[in-house]
Amino acid sequence: MKRNRIKVLVLLLSALVLLSACSTLNANNSSADWAFSFVVWDDYIYQLGDEYVLDVDEEIGEVTVYSDMESSYKRNFSNEYEKGTKYYSINGTSTDEAIAVQEEDGTYRKAFRDWEYERNE
């Protein structure tokens, strides 16, 4: 009887150690809990709003990296849009203020410039 208790205890402790190790291994690969959706263009973060625009001007860039993992990325990346999503300037609006991001359905969502994107390189 005592031997069975020891076996159960060893099994439980082993399972606990294994689960703890798996949790630690996945900690670096978990997706981030972003405060908002954004794109990065021309070294600035543009926060996506609920507003859509109709009058876009010229294409100015595109998403080069999509990731929902918290890290530091080079170039134009987004935590919302897939690689290849196009950015446009908005007629009558400086890109220092806002840009438009083309949605899959062909509409253009307005993204407001927040702050300079600082990469940890």
C-alpha cells in the first residue's frame, strides 16, 4: 500500500515538472495581448481606427511582416494585416497625421500616426 502511494506521488510530481517545463518553453512563443491594432510605416506606428476613407491617393507601402508575437521587427509590419496589405496616402491628409490601409474587401481603413517606432536592435 505504501509502495503504491509513493508511485502515485512520483507520477504526480513528474507530471507537474513536465507541465511546468512545457509552460516555460511556450512562454516565449505566445501571442501578445496588444492594446490596439496597428501598422508600422516609415518608422512610425499607426493605430487603426474605426473610420474608413473613400479618397485615397497613391500607394506608399505595404505590410512586409505580419506577427501577433510581441517582439521587435524591421520594416513595415502589422499585428492585424497579412504580408502584402497595401498602405495609401489619403487625399488632403498628411501622412504625418494618417494613412489608409486597404482591407481585403477593397475598402480603406484609416490609421492614425501615434509615435515613432523604436526597434531594439
